[in-house]
Amino acid sequence: MAAGRSFRAPKGTRDLLVPESTRARRLVEVFADLAERSGFGLVVTPMFEELDVFLRLGEATDVVTKEMYTFETKGGDRLALRPELTASLVRAFVQHNPPTPWKAWCAGFNFRYERPQKGRYRQFEQVDVELIGTADPQADVEVVALGWRFYEALGLRRVALKLNDLGDRADRPRYLDALRAHFAGNLDALSEQSRLTLEKNPLRVLDSKRPEDADLVAAAPVIGDYVSDESAAAFVEVQVGLRALDVPFTVTPRLVRGLDYYTRTTFEFAGVGLGASQDAVGGGGRYDGLVEDLGGPATPGIGFGLGVDRTLLACDEEGVFPAPAPAVDVFVVDVVDGSHATVLCDELRRSGLGADRAYEGRSMKAQMKKAGASGAPLAVIVGPDEDADGTVAVRDLRTAEQSTVARGDVVESIRKLLS
Ligand code: AMP
């Protein structure tokens, strides 16, 4: 085999090493805690699905048409790596037919073949909740507020919540007609890309970030003027509910979001300190037709996906939720033969403490250096004298105080020092 060539993580992907990896995991833990205290249960679905699951999300959705990682298995099945989590969870809902309302949360990687840049990757993690089986606007309030409380729990203070009412599916054709008429009257002023999008789904044109489209998009009719009275009333209830919880928001009439399935309440969380094109730290909304699209009975639902990577960038920006210093409690220094360290580490770990050690019979000096670098507050030291006496030295690395402890009392004395 040819040797020598080395490899890097594929374009648009990143390796997360300590402490950033631990930080991302902690973030998911904060979310899990909040979601579970709100009655959402963890659901784990495969990272790939039948391609058709995602194709049902709509042919004007870039995430589906342009960015999906699709492949054929050896058995001839056409599959896709998931580009988002909602479709998989709704597929699981239809498959398992659980009692409603079904409150599910999950965390996991998604895959989109996008042009990579800071905050935009080809593999990225999201945390997500879905509340399926009720159209109650109070459920919308709960879900939106959960996202808000999550950012709050991380310490983020500069997150802006944008909220819109996209109306029901039945409201959509009238609005689409109005949009078509608006853009069709000014086709020359529209970018070529948006002209193509216009044919497939005029709503998507509102998402255009192309400067040449900006004026036309700004002058476009707003969906709020085309929604049913019922949807409008529900939207009022959502706003009242959020105000009662002191969750601040801005109604943003042109917020349509990148996925076709949204109806009624639709929202986005923006990191105020992030660059405008990459400022969405999370978003979601109602998808009252999606369960049916995926073969289930007509069932309303609402949920969101929050980007882990981008949320952490927002945390960097605000200097909150720092990476935890991963440290064990004790570093065991063994200058006898290394086997004492093995036994002591095992004992300490079995008693619930964190312990680490060095290898390869390094010198006392080298091992003490490792101990210092490990961040452990305490060191347990075994040299020839301690070995002969059946003792160990316990050193507080914070104060440099050291004492000799009987071998059998190590765990207890460590516990005392840590408390
Ligand atoms: P979406 O599923 O497109 O509604 O996105 C929800 C959230 O996921 C966004 O607000 C971002 O925080 C995050 N996200 C989406 N796409 C990417 C990506 N390519 N890289 C990193 N984060 C992403």
C-alpha cells in the first residue's frame, strides 16, 4: 500500500477536539435537561432515510433539491443522509403512531452539501423538539419559549426572536398568486436564479439574499394580509402568550424560512452579534400538513431545530458558556513501575472519582508536569518509600501541601480534600 499521503477531514466538516467537543456536548445536555423537564422524550432516529422521505418536504426547498447527500445501497435502495431532523421525527411518528400530543426531542448531525464558511458546514449538529398532535396555540407558545429559555440558560442575551404567521395551506394559493403577480410585473429586475425559483415556489423568492432582488422583495405583498381569520386569531394568541412569559419577539412579515412545509406560526432566532448571512442560530414553526405528506393521518405539529455550531459561535461572540476545563480529580504519579498507578486509578474510578496517570515509566519531574497539565487539583504519588511502607503521598496541587496516607485510606482522604 502506498504510504505517505495524509488526510484531512472532508471539506465543510470539522473535527471537534477537547475542549470544544466537551462544550458542544454540554450544550446538548443543557438542552436535554430543559426539554425533558418540559415533558419531551428523547427520540433517536437513523442518520439516513429513504430518499422519498425528504423529497416529500417539497421541490422548492434547496435543502432537498440541491444540498442532499443521496446514495444508492448495494441492495439498490435510494437513501439520503438527513438534511434536517423534523422529517425523520415525523416519519417516526407516522411509523409508531404514539399517543398524542407526542413531545419528542433529539440531537444529531445533519448533512447538507453547502458552500462551507464560518458557521456553515456540510455536517452540523442540531438540537430539536417536535410537538405533534395539537393545533393549540398554547403549544406554539411553549415550543417557542423553550427555544428562548434554552438560549437564556446558556447565558446568551443578544438573541432576537422573529415571528411570523404563514397561514394555513388553504391560504397559500391566494398569497402565491399575489406574489407571482408582483414579481411577474417586474421580471427584468429579478435575478436569474430568483426567476427560476419563482416558477417553482414564489415564496422562496422572499428568501433571496441577492442584492439585485432586495428592492422587489421589500415591496412584495406580505402574507399576513392573506391568512385566514382562524390563523390570524391563533397568531394573536401566540403573541399574547409569549408576552405573558416576557419572551420578547418581533413580528417579521417576510420571514418565510427555507423549508416548504411551514404553516401558521413560524419563527427564527438570530444571534445579533453574528454576521447577517449566518445569524440564524435556530428556527422552526408549525407544519400542519407534514404528517399527511409522510403518509399519516391529518395531524398538526410544531417544532424547531437549533444549530449547535452556530449557537456556540454566538456564545463566543457574547463571551458566555465557556468551554469547560476538562479535569480529572486526581493524577496518579507512579515512579515505581507504573502498576501502582493502574491499580490506584482503577480504585479511584470505581469509587466515582476521576483519575488519570502517565505511561512509560517517566521521571518524577515529567510525571509531575503531566499532573499539572491535567488540571487535576490533587496528585497521588507512589515512590519506592511509599511502596515499601504501604502508603501514598497525597499532594494538593493548588497549595503544594502534601501528606502521607495509608494505602487503604486513599479514597477517603481524596474525598476530604476535594470537598
Ligand atoms: P434549518 O434546518 O435550515 O431551519 O436550520 C436551523 C438551524 O440549523 C439554523 O438556524 C442554523 O443554526 C443551523 N444550520 C442550518 N444549516 C447549517 C449549516 N450548514 N451549518 C451549520 N449550521 C446550520
